[in-house]
Amino acid sequence: MRSDDATWEHLLTLLGEDDLDQVVYGYRVDQFGRAIKPYLFRWYGHSWLIENIQKEYGPGNYRLLIRKGRVMVFSGYICLGPAPRGGW
């Protein structure tokens, strides 16, 4: 599974807003590309979300859903590699 540039661009634009009205649901993805339920985490949308996922859960494939109130503003898959060599 790979993340494309458009997915990352949209995601980082939303997270850059640091909008506490945005709620992010994160799921691990199995080898067949399906989200493993229940969700792994539920956090507010913030600019350091990706870094937190890498720190807390490590590399892997994730499905992210972002809701702002009752509206789904993002739904996509991301693939995260290991943390930077020098660490955080």
C-alpha cells in the first residue's frame, strides 16, 4: 500500500489548520487493505499528528478518517516509514 501525493497534500493542509473541531480516527490496515476495527486512536486534528502516530504506533499502513462535526472532511490511507534516524 502506498500513499499518493494528493492524499498527503490534502491531509497536511487539514492538519496544518490545528482545528480542534476536527476529530481524527486512525485504524491499522491489514494485509488485505482493510481497516482493523475498532479504531486504534481518536485524536484532534493537529499539525503534529503524523509524528505522534510514528512515535506511538510505529511504521505501517493506516486509514485515517477526519470529521468536522457531522461532516467527513478526509478519508484516506497513509503509509508511514520508521522514525528519523536521529530519533525525535
